[in-house]
Amino acid sequence: MDNYELKSESNFLSSNRGKFIVGLLLIIAALTYFGFIAFKGATVYYLTVSELTNQNITGETNLIRVSGKLVENSYSRDRDSGIAYFDITDGQNTISAKYKGSLPDLFFNEHSEVILEGKYNGTAGFNSSNIIVKCPSKYIAENEKPPY
């Protein structure tokens, strides 16, 4: 009887059912791994303006992401170079930033927040290589509603 049990266990991997189960487990493991990698790559980590200024973080070699709101009337663009200059704030601290390139459409929406990706040079400001605009919330406090 013991010989029969050993034979049935050793035949499991050589049977079609055993190969199917092992193959299915490998496919599930691979899909789980790729899903984890894709989700991890889609996550955007960023600092607030206060965190960036209080920690004296400079990004001379590493890219830094910082989140804030566009300070009203701070935007200007140099006609010759096409560089956009603006300030962002988190309500407590403000930093100056610059960006060369076309700006997203929602950049000028007063309820949008932006995430800048680039290098921070302390007093020289933030040199942005990419701008991500967070979608504005459709829920606005009663006292912040526009008068239309």
C-alpha cells in the first residue's frame, strides 16, 4: 500500500492535471508580480512646499516632486526663451518655480493643485522638468463657490 501512495504522488506532476495546475499557478504569480510593479510605478510621491523648504532638500542629482497651488497673479512667461515663471504655495510657505514647455490646460484653474517634478535649488527656486495637474474636486466649500 505504501508503494501505491508513492507512485500516485510521483505521477501527479507527470499527469496533465498536474502540469495544468503548476502552469496556472505560474501564470497567476506572473500576473500578480506585473500588477504590483505597474501599481508601484503609477504611484506619485511628493512633498508639500513646507516640507521642501523646512527640510532644506536640494535635488542636484535626484528628481523631487512637490505639490502646491498656483499663487494668484504670479505667472509670467519670458517671450524670448519661453520659460514660465510662477510661485506655488501650500498655504504656509511659497516657492518660486520655472518651467520650459507647454503648460497643461487646467494649470490656470484656481481650484487645481499642481505637482512639479524637477530639481530644487534653495533660494534659486524650483526648476521643473514636468508639471502634473491634479484634477480639481467637484466639491467646493460654500464660501469658495464662484459667483455664477
